[in-house]
Amino acid sequence: MDHHEPAPASVDESKKEHSHGHGHSHEHSENAAKIVGLGTVTLGGSTYMIDRDGQVECGKTTEFGVELVAGTATPSFGLLRNPDGTEVADPVKGEGHDSHWHFNVTPLDPVKKCAFVLKVGEEEAVVDFQRGAQPIGGGIMSVFKAIGGFLELKLHGDAGDLELWLYSGASLTQNAFKNAEFKPTPFDVPKETVVTITFPSHAGKQVKLAVRDMDKNPDEEGKENMRGGGTNYFIFPGETDQDPEWLKDEKWRGTAVVSFDGPAGKVECEPFVLCAHEALG
């Protein structure tokens, strides 16, 4: 199985195989899967989570994962389309297993302005695939649509600990034929901020993330992340008494929702699939 297998309904069911690699350290391979959660859509009375693995580039095949969250409808087609209605990549049917489908699209035209389109029967939803965005710390990325920012969450399955980075946006190259260069900017929040992660796939489970320390707040590579009393980096369990045992599995997989209190109120992402970074390669 891979990161796109259906989210488990319980902790016991989460111990599943993946096919994205066999790493067992905290090191990150440049060849690892680079997953970006794009959010959820509702079509045909059913709700789906959508993500992509890798960049969308002219002449390259990219996999979009579509996972059923609620309902029973089977997606019909996935494609890439420009705002003027022209199709950049031919519609493809999903390769399905259980409640998940892979749509492998291959654009043969520039991709600068296009979006991913999911069709269910006669209904369709247009999804911004966040051109150029990709995780840079070995985790899985998701989108904070309300603030135009990103998060990256990394689960170390060997220890059950989590690392989280917040980003406010990205600078992208303008060449529509090539991979957009992703340069995220830290989204710093007060160092006292506590980030909450809930797990819809694991009823009643949630964790709290905080800074490693109030001074330099280094990540696991020793890079400092404190800037004038603000930071974009948080960890679990840290120096708390929270129990990480239920996350300790290199084949762990589930659904996560990240939230925190921002300057204008609560900031929360839509559900996305999380798996241990060891499974990403």
C-alpha cells in the first residue's frame, strides 16, 4: 500500500504497509515522495480529500490522490484545465482501490495557470494544486486556505514524535514549462503559541505541539527557529507528559487537522492524510 490508502478507523487498523520507501532514520531523501494536501471537495453527495505527489510540469506525469471521506460516489475523471476552459491534460480515469483513486495526469502544455478538475458524474470541482509548493523538511504539506499559507507536518514513526513548520507563502519562478521554484517564508507566531492536531481517523485522539525551548527553538538538525519572540516551528511531545506510543509505528497512517490561534482568530487546515516519514522514502 502507499500513502493514499484509506485512512484507518482505529489505531489497530492503522498498521498498514506503504510503498514509498524503507528509510529508518530521521534523514530525508531528496527522492522521497513529496505530498501536498490540497483540501476537500463535495461532489455527488460525497466528500473527498485531494492531494498530489510531486510537481506538475509540462511533459511529466503527476499523481493526484482522491480519497473518499463520506458518501459512496465514485469519481469519474481527473484532468487539468486552464481558466479559459482549455484542457492542459487529457481526462483520465482513476485507478481505484478500496475508497481511494489515483489520477495520473500528464500535461502537454504550459501549466502556469491551470488547475486540477475532479469530476463525479456531471458535477465537477476545480482545485488549486498549489503550483510549486512542496515539503522541504521530509514531512507532508497541507494548505491553510484562509491565510494563504502552508504547514508541513513530519511524523517520526520510530519514536512517535512530530515536527511542524508554518509557512506564509512562496516565491515561484515564472517559467510555465518547468518546475516552479518553491521558497517558503516562515509564518512566525508568538513563541507561546500551542498548536493542536486532531485525528478524525482516530476517534478522540489529539496532541498539543509547542516550541522546543523559549531561547533558540532548534529543529532536529540544530537549525534555530526563533526570530524576535516569534517562531514557525513546534514539536510533540517535547518536555510534556503526552504519550506518543499510539503514533509509534513506521507504517502509521491517519487523517490530521492542524489548528492554532492566530492574530485574527483560529486558523485551521482541512483534513489531510498523514503517514510516517519513513514510508515516504
